[in-house]
Amino acid sequence: MSSPARSWLPVIGLFGVAISLGSGHVFARLAFVSGVNILTAAAARAVGASLLVLLLLRLRSVPVLPLLREFKWTIVLGLFITSQTVLVQTAVMLLPVTLAILVFYLFPVLIGLASSLLGDARFRERLAFTLVAAFGGLALVLGIDVRDVNPWGVAAGVGAAVSFAAALVLTPRLVPGLAAPVRTFYTLIVGAVILSLTLLVTQSLQLPQTANGWIGLTGLTLCYGVGITGLFLLLLKLGPTQTGVVLNLEPVFVAMIAWLTLGEALSGLQIVGGAIVVATIIAYQTTGARQ
């Protein structure tokens, strides 16, 4: 296989990650309609994802214990991922969903800036153009409505973006020698423990009331598990900046999947916005994302 083709394989894999994570949002909608609350859904997907990665490790006979020296840093990464989950769900509660997602998708810009400040990558004009164009395309895809904006919701969305950007930027720095599946397991299990204990202490468990609700909760758990595992496996290959750029596709896939499965109509502007995001990311990759 030629070198250019091999360079595209991780990017194609990240497309799959975006589709998996985007599908999880559609499944989550089924679960929420059936009576599942945010904390139950967050805990279920964290526990399910942890078990999925643990199964992968056991099938590959990869030892999980004893804990390695870098384990303490996976706790830090786990706290970032957990806070991102809680904050983005809070933003969804306080803002229109589309605006909450758009605010959260400031994280690719934050990744680019952080990587530049840390000396991992230069914040070139082409990257700045890519991020701005992709963000503008997402605004069209999501059809944002800024009326009656709750400032606490905006703060929660920004906090979620900061937490997720920090997790992606710091992962290669804090745990470079830890195998990606083991690192992912430790990161996810931290969130699973925190969210499960919170669920027990607050006694706020709310399970689905219908068969569709169980399908939604199961689909959310599986899609998140596959998506977040694939994300951290590919992160070291692509780097945080390129990973953040490609993940702009996730809201586009959410809109497409909702159209295909839930019958939600797509307007002309949404289609144009999706085309802008896709074209921008492809152009960024084909012109040399690592330059």
C-alpha cells in the first residue's frame, strides 16, 4: 500500500469515530424520551465503555494490573473526560441543543491554540482558516438560535470544550509510554466510578420505560464505547490538532443520521454547511495536515 494511502487510514478511522459518537447522540434521544435522565445515561455509557475496553484487553491478553507508574495521570485525564460529559449535558439542559453543541465545538480551536503554546504544532494561517471555516459550516448545519441565551449554559459549554481539549492535548504528554487500550481503560474507569457513585448517592437512577428506550440506552453505550476507544487509539497517530479538526464532522453526521433514522428534515442551508465542513476537512488533510 502506498504511503499516501496509509496516511489516510487513520483519518478514515477517525471518520468512523465521528459516525459512532454522532450515532450515540441519536440513540440518546430515544433514551431521554423514554424517561432516562442525564446522569443515568452518562453513567451507563461510562460503565459500558469501560467494560468494552476491558473485554478488548482480556481478549488480547493484555495485563491490566499491576497499576503502572503513569496511572496517576490517567486519573487526571479521567477527571477531564468526566467533567466534559457533565458540562456538555448541562449546556444541553440550559441552551437550545444546537447552540450547546456549537459552543462545545470551540474545542478544535482551543486544541490548535494549546498545541501552539506548548510547542507541539505551529498555529499556521491554513489551520486558522480551516477551524474558522469548519465552525462557520457547523453554525449553518446546526441552525443556531441565540434568542434568550442562558449565560450559565454558555459557560457550561465553554467548560466542556476546555475539558475535552485539555484531555486530547495532554494525553500524549502525560502518558506517552502507556499502551493506548490500557490508557483508555484507566481514563474511562475513573469516569465510570465517579458517575456511578454520584448516581447511588443521589438515588437518581431512571431506567427506560419502553423497549425503544432500552434500545436507545444500549445503542448510546455501545456507540460511545466504540467511538471514545477509537478516538484515543488514533490520537497518538494523528496528534491532537488534526484529531480536533476531523472531529468537526461529528455534528454533521448527527444531522445526517437524524435525517435518515428520525425523519428530521435538512434545510438547504444545513446541507451547504455540511458540505463546507466536509470540504474544509478534506482540503486540510490533502494539503498536508502536518505541515
